[in-house]
Amino acid sequence: MRIRIETADVCAYPDVSVLCGEPVFHDERRDVLTNPVLIAEVLSPSTEGYDRGGKFAHYRRLPSLRH
């Protein structure tokens, strides 16, 4: 499922996302989640730079994420 990061004005497709409680969707289509509590990425040589860099920076701006 696609994740919306409102504060960064971007969407991303993580490899794994976990939700606890009721989902909060970006719009009425109900295909873009805004409140995951955990996100995981499987790193590969071709995507590692972006996943650890820009994408991670966006994910850190999600208020719903837990440490």
C-alpha cells in the first residue's frame, strides 16, 4: 500500500508497512495510508542509496511512526 507523508508532500511504496488501530487514508479512494507505525525496506544495491537517504528522511517525518 502506498504511504502518504503529508509534511514532505510525497508518497512512497515501502516494502513492508504495519498499522495498529484504525487506518487513516489520504482520500476517499482508501488506497493511500497516512498512519503506519512501522515501515521496513529491503535494501538492494540499486535502491540502497535512496532508501537510506531521501526516502528515509521522508519516512522520519511521519508522526505515527514508533521507535
